[in-house]
Amino acid sequence: MSTSTESAPATALATPADKPLGGRFIGATANYIDERTSISGLVKEIGRKIFPDHWSFMLGEIALWSFVVVFLSGSFLTFFFEASMAPTHYDGAYVPLRGIEMSAALESTLHISFDLRGGLLVRQIHHWAALLFIAAIGVHMLRVFFTGAFRKPRELNWVIGFVLFILAMALGFTGYSLPDDLLSGNGLRIIDGMIKGLPLIGTWTSYLLFGGEFPGNAIVGRLYTLHILLLPLILIALIAAHLMLMIINKHTQFAGPGRTNDNVVGYPMVPIYMSKMGGFLFITFGVLVLIASMFTINPIWNYGPYDPSPVSAGTQPDWYIGFADGALRLAPSNLDVVLFDHTWSFGILLPVAVLGLFIVLVAIYPFIEAWVTGDKREHHIAQRPRHAPTRTAIGVAGVIFYAVLWAAASSDIIATHFHLTMEGVIHTLQALLFVGPIVGYFVTKRIAIALQKKDREIALHGYESGRIVRLPGGEYIEVHQPVDAYERVKLIDFEIHEPLVVRPNDNGRIPWHENFRASLSRWFFEDRLSPVTQAEVNAAIAHQHHELEHIDHEEQEEIRGAHERAGAVDAPLHPIDDGHNPETANRPSNIIVVDEESPKKDNRPSD
Amino acid sequence: MSHEEEPQALEKAHQPSSGLVVAVADPVQNPGLPPHRERMTDKDPAAMSRAVRTVYTLFYISLAASLWAVAAYMLFPIESGEFGDIRSNNLFIGLGIGFALLTIGIAAIHWSKAIMPDKEHIEARHSTRGKESTREAAVNVFREANEESGFGRRTAIRGGLIAAVVASIVPGVTLFRGLAPHSSEENPLAGDPVALLKHTMWTEGERLAHDPSGLPIRAADVALGSAVHVIPESLKDLGHLEGYLEEKAKAIVLLMRLLPEQLPAEYNRLDWSYDGIVAYSKVCTHVGCPVALYEQQTHHLLCPCHQSQFDVSRGAEVIFGPAARPLPQLPITVDAEGYLVAKSDFEEPVGPSFWERH
């Protein structure tokens, strides 16, 4: 348990009444609340909870705080936005669009941007914060994936986090569609086309969603309800569950001195994290406001109202939808099939199925890995990616797959920008979609294993100190210095697993799926290194010390000899520590020669 | 959170076996926490008071920035509608709020890092599963509840409950049919999306008109090599609440004039064109974006959304990209006054594929 004294808020309630902590009023208020809520128990429980410190644990926090910013700025916008597609005319301050017929949604969005002081600022804060929210969730997920922080007991929290990611994208898309401008209308047109391509339910789903034929007069109002009520409600409930599970499971920590699977080393919730996290909310908010004040986002006034006819070249979805749009672009031509007197639109279904499979694999990856490894213990140590080479390689393959889809959403921009043919770009990306992940997998796995070997090399044989010593035989060596014991443990303190071994079941048979599982497990733990033992470490340290002493001895002999030849027998063997840190060491080559006429003055060993 | 007394070490009995971890008889020893290193603010009172000064100064800078934001709200009006005024209003309010928030954040974090103690604490972890006694008590709760209610025993009640609850959802779902209109006297097709998708407002004799002006197009005015964005002439009579956008979304057409010999008969139904003028639906057969880009030299149409390409000289068939079908052709001819008119509606549904299309 922590060595600190009792937490301050808890004692406030327990101290005798003559001098309550924080003064008479605070003490009385605290007492009033506790007698009605028993909140002192909660304060005692989580007030001094310990959280580990690492920069990568902050990524999820960026997501949390940018959501707070989204929520606050969005609430402001609801006071002015009209979620209606009723036709009206803009008559506000912005001259170029005055008198043009448009929906009330676009009119009110223009009103917010141009006729409300600070309105454009809040709109841009909202959009930038939403983009940061989704980006932060994505990066946070990558951190959790690559450190194995989704392993037991945190699999369910991974799934909750995954649903949050999907919800965030859904919120982004519904929000993007609300202003009813030309670009968002085209985005909806694409969604409509995709929905219509679904077998059996497509036509009616689209018809019900749009309240009639596309675009209809209903969609903005309906998306608004989803955007400000239903989806945020689910999102907030899941964020609460996500954070509660994080507290119950306690945060993972990286291996290191004093840090084990059975403890958590860090700083208390109050006051350290309250101050750090609270401060970070303000930093996130402040940075978003600065971005919003300086960089325009989604200038709907350039696009004008939605019309099914015009569209500009180089249309791009918001970046987080890019992977889905890219998947659509990479589908081959002419894939419509008429089967059983119905149209199967495989040009839509194929990318949708590929995306669905990819997303489902991400969602259930913790369970797949647990099944393959047969590992049922709790894990609280965040692994370094190199210590799980196969997982890291799978992760990189997934990232490349996503990145290729994402790049495909800008295929036209890539083609025009780099003067390539449209067809060449698409065909290259189609090939990369399959080849890229495979190459990425093998390269990453090799790099991870090589990094493990490098770590072991450093732990057992020391690091390259940069100090070159010439031995009497004329040989030059670079001295390897042993690493600090606290650093060493970070390098080699990790578990190594063996592949699953199949065992016959009660009937004396090995079912095919167990064989399959075992072969997956062999693949997963392929090329693993055997663990380092303390005896090996001790032997290596002893060897290193012996070696260093030997080198020191040889070196001193060398210097002493040089001193003698220079006629300065009493010169120190080591540099005199005069408080400065001399750039040049006391080497035979820079001994001050006392006797100018010494015939050996030029006999410098380093020549 | 409820089992604070037992460190995980005591619960090893509940832990599943170490399974596949390679057991090392002599694992690497963890040296424990490194000795604590004091910060400058711990060692030097001057550094500490400097840090304190930094923190409260930042808080006061924040206060000043907040005041500036309010001042900027008043100093930079936007009522002129000038773009520069809007930009100044946005920038200066934003700078004020941004720095006000940022300095609070920096101050709070500096406070926690430089002034609050930075000695690391160690807390034991506990196995996530409840204590055995707790788990047994929980199981007992369900056992007793089951005995008292008879939920497991009285299968007729249980079956009835499940059936009733499932059935009770159905009316709620049914109500959502109202998301889209039903058919009615004045609108007999409103409840039939398939029929609606199969027809556009093009009818025999409907004049082709410029988009968006609505002026009819004379065949003689269509220059060779040009492409014209076309809507039905009577579209302009529709208001926004009478289906203007819905009809336009289906009826938009691209008109192109090629040399008649560039339209080989095996690809083009020549009686559907007029003197090298052909009209194709502008709605992409992929997901419905307008196929707005025409390349005059190659007679290719390009959809800017997903880069599907259609060859007009070969019946607008797909030559690249994810589209599944050629663009539907609108049969056209000229009326007595020389204006281009439709011969009929499209012969197949326009736009993206759908289940009942065939």
C-alpha cells in the first residue's frame, strides 16, 4: 500500500469538529453531503488510487478530453442550428449567398458562421475536436493493441473501446451531414447508394431512412436526433463503463524496476492526477481553440446548398471515413450479378464485406489471441511490441491494410498531384492491399526479433561506450560498459511462451480444431528466444567486470609506459578531476612533455 | 474494488495454471524501485519559489487572456459581413480563449510536476475475480431467487414471459414503417419505392433543358464535342416541397454531340440519338454520384466520387472503376420547333443497383 499519510478529504470528515480541514464551512458541507450520500467511502476508495505514468497512457485521455470539448461546443451549436430541410432564403451578412434558396439547416449553419459573433469559432472548435476525438481513439487503440493491454482481464474493455470508436465515426458522419451543403449531400448520396446495394433490405432501408426518395425532406432531422441524442447517450454510457473498468482492473504498466504483474507503481489520483488530468483537459481544449481560431475547416459557404447535379472534382470524405470510401473505389468493374431474379450488387457487397470482416477481426482480436495462446492468466504488464513479434506483425499488417484503403480514398488526388494515371494508381493500390500486409508482416516480425536480440546483447554484454582502447598488441577495441541494473530489468524482464500442445480428449481423440489451434499456436510463438536466467545475467556481469578490469589494467600499463617514455613518471594515470568535464581524456597522446629536449617527444603511441 | 485486504500473492491458488509460459527456474531478479532522485525544487528553496511564481503567474495570464476574449467579442464586430471582419472576430476571440485555457493547463501540470511530491507509490494489485466467499454468496442469491420464483422449474411461465416480451417489441418496430409515406389517393406510388425507382419524370415529348436555367435546348445549338448538363423542362415547375430535388436526382442527364460515325451501331441504338447527339443518365450506376466530368477527346465520362469511367461511344459501358453497369440512355429526338425532346422515359432504372432492380 502507499506509504503516504491518510488522504486529505477522508480526514476532513473524520477530524474532530473544532478544526475541520478546509475551514468550518467546508467541513460542515462535507459532513452534510456524507451523512446523506456516504461519499466518504468513495473518496477513500479512489482518492489515493495509484496510476502509473507513461506518455502513451495519455492518448486515451486526449480522446476523453476532446469528447468533452465536442460535447460543450456541440451543446452551444444546438441553440442556433435548425435541423430542418424546409426551403428558405439566406438573407444574412454574407453577401455571395444572399437570396439563394436553401434548406433551413444550411441557412442556420451560415447564420452561425457569419451572423453570430464567435459562432464560426465554436463551429470550427466542434469540427476540429471531433476530428481529434476520432484520431485520438485510433491512436489509443493502436497503443493498447501493440502493448497487449487488451489481454485478460481487459478483453471486454477492448470491445467497449472498439464500440466507442465505431460510435465516434457514426457521430462524425451524422454531424458532417447536418449542414445539408453540397459536399454532405454527396456523402449521403453515397450512403444511399451503398444501402440500396444491400440484398433484400436495401431498397426499403433507404426508403425508410430518407422518408421517401433520396434526398427527401426528412434526413437532416433524423440524423440530428441520432447525432445529438441517441448516439451521444450510448457513447457517454460506454465511456463511463470504459473508465469504471479501467479503475477496477487498474491501469497496466510497463515492466521496469520495482514494477511487477502484482503491483502498480505511480502517483496518486489526488492530488497528482487530478492536477495533471485536469490540466490536460485545459491544454486539449486550449490547443483546439487555437487551431479553430487559425485554421478553417469545412467552409460550407464555398459549397452552397445541396443539388444532385453538380459535384466538384477531387471530392474527399472526412478523413476517418476515408478507409470505407477507399474500399469502394478499389472494387473491380461490372460486378452486378442477377441471381434468382434479383440484383446482387457485388461492387458494393464486396467492399462492405471486406470492411465488415476487418472490423470484426479488430473487435474480437483479444479472444482470438487468447484462444491461440491458451493463456488464461491476468496480465497487467504492458508488453513492449518487440516482445510479442507475431502480434506486432499482425498489427502492422492491419495498419497497412487500413492505410491502403485510406490512400485509395484519395486516389484521384494522388494521380493528379503526382502526374500518374488514375488506372495506375488504383491498380497499384489494389495490389498493395494484398501484398503490403504480407510484406509488412514478415518485415515487422524480423525487426521485432532482431530488437529482442539487440536488447539481450546489451543486457548481457553491455552497451557500446564509444571509448576506443588500443591494446598492447596493437588491437583496438571499443569498451562495452555494463548497463545499470535498473535499465537491465527493462530489457530482459518478460515472459516467453511455448506453443500449445495438443492433448487427446476423453475419447482419446484429437479433434481437428485442436490440431488447427495448435498449429496456429506454433505459428504465433515461432522463432521465440529462450528466456534469460539470473545465473546467465550474473555470469555475464562477472565476465564484463573481469573484462573491464583487464582493459583498465592494459590501458594503465600503456599510459604508464607512455609517461615513462615522455619522462613524466609521476604523471597521473587518470585525468585530474578539477570540477570541469574535460573534453579530452588523459591519453598518452596529450601528456604535456616537460623536457623540451627529450628525444622521445614525438614518439606518440597514437601515431 | 471490494477486496482490498488480500494482495494478489495470496490468491495465487485461484490463478489458472501458468499454462504455456516457459518456466524459468532462475528468473531475472527485479532490483526494486531505483533510489528516488530529488528534483531541483526539492533541493533548492529558490527553485521552489520560482516554480510557485511560475504557476500563479500563468494563472493570472490566463485571467488576462479571458478578459481579452470578452474584449475581442466587443471590439471585433462581424455585422458588416466583410470576410476580414469575420476572420478577425474568429481569430481574436479564439486566441483569447485558447491562451486562457492553455495557460490554466500548463500551470496545473507544472504545479503537479514541480511542486507536488513526486515520490512514487506502490499499490498491490488484486485478482479481478471476487473472493470465493463472495462468489458463493452471489451464486446463492441466484439459487434462492430461482427457488422462490420458480423461474427454472415453471417452464410454462418462463416460456410465456419470453414470448410476451419478444412479441411486445414488434408493435414498436411496426411503428417505424411510418418513417416513409404510404400510398394515398393523390399519390398512389408513395408506398412503393421500387416503382418510384423505376421511373423518372421524362416522358414522351418532354423537352431537354439546360441545368440549372431550365431553358430548352435546340439540337442545332449543341456544338460538336460539347457536353451539356440537362434537366427536364418541366422540372422548374416543381417546388422544393413537391419533389424538386427527388425528381432532379433521378432525371439529370448529360447530353453529348459526337460525329455520327463515332457511335457504332453495335453499341448505340441509333434511333435513340439524333444526328450524333446522345443523352445518358448522369447518375452513376455505382452509388449515385453525378457523373459530371466529360473528356472530349476520348468520349469518356468520369465520376469524380469513385473514378468510374464510361465510354460514350460504346454505349456508356464501364471501362474502369467500381461501377457495375453502363449508364442508362435516354431516347431523344427533336420536335417540330427543333428542340430536343425525350422519346420516352429511360428503359431501365437509373442510378445505383438495388435488390428489386431486375
